[in-house]
Amino acid sequence: MTRLLFPTNQPKQAQMEAYMRNQFTFCGLPATERRQLATPLLKDSKSWSKDVLMEEIHYYFGLPEREYQYVAIDLANKNLGRLSIENIHQLSQLVMEKSWWDSVDSLAGLFSSWLKQNMNNVEEVYNWFYQHDNMWMRRVSIILQLKFNDQTNTDYLQQAILNDRTTDEFFIQKAIGWSLRQYSKTNPEWVRLFISDYSLSKLAVREGSKYL
């Protein structure tokens, strides 16, 4: 197996690092170029054993340059259909590593897509994140059902939002607004009543009301 080694584009590198508040090192690869270079790896990953797959996901996520975390998540998405609940639980721990909105939201999207194929596991997976001490884990509990549409469990959505309703953290309040906005496409009346019934932050209300 040949592992990826991305080239460095210094002008883009500085721009991308600045965009992410200089929290991470970047190679400086635009997304289209990164995906193109990673295509052979992603294709080959379909033939790996699950043990090798999980090892490689953790290997790429552990590299310092931010692009490799994206590759790790792409590897998981490429093999979504053969991931077990145990594999998903392992990957849930990555939410707390190198945490920022880009990786956290991509991982949340991964879990959501997996759950769409495994709806009997929603309660178990949701409870990994709900009321967690880590703010990023709780963000996942709030946005976990973004792709569920009419399959959304409103009890879980309400629980997750109310648990952090008064949390003074931009990324939590943004997630609350995002989850409400998304669900309003399916059930605007539920969202309208929820916003009316509970005192939410101005940010959450503004974001959640966009389609009402």
C-alpha cells in the first residue's frame, strides 16, 4: 500500500491557515486537487480489510496537515456501507481530536449518513453525544439528524437543543439555528412552535427562522 504524500503550495498554504485562524498546518491544496490526488487511495480502500481501513483512517487523521484529516473522513465515507456500529463508535472519538467546525461537521455528516442506513441505532449513537462534557460532541448531537427530514426524532432534537439552549458558545448556537432551519424545510409548524415556546438566542432564532 502506497500512502499519500501531498505537495506543498506555499501561497495557498498561508491563505488556508489564515482562514482557519492559524490553528492547523495546511499543505495548501484546493479541495478539487486534494480529491483528485486521493482518488486512487479511496478506490483501493474498497479492497482493504476493515482492520486496515480503520488503521488508515486513524493514520491520516493523526497527520499534522489539515488536508489529511479530510482524507481520513473521505476514506470512512467511501466505505460507509461496511462500517459497523463498533467502527462508528471508534470514529466518534475523532470529534474530540483536532476539533474545529470543518472536521466536526464532516464527521457529523458521516454519522448521519450511516444512521440513515441503520435507523435502529439512532438512540445509541445519539446518546454518545448528548450531554457530553465536550462542546464539539454536543454540537454533533444537535446536528446529527440534519439529513433525516421526515424521519427526524423531534424528541432527540428538542432534548439536544434545550440541553445547550443557554450555552454561550457561537458554534453551539449556530448548530441550534442550523438544525431548526433544516428541519423547518420538512416541518415548519413544529419549528415555528418550538421557537415560540422556548427562549432561544438571537443567533439561533435568526438562523432557525430563515425559511419560515
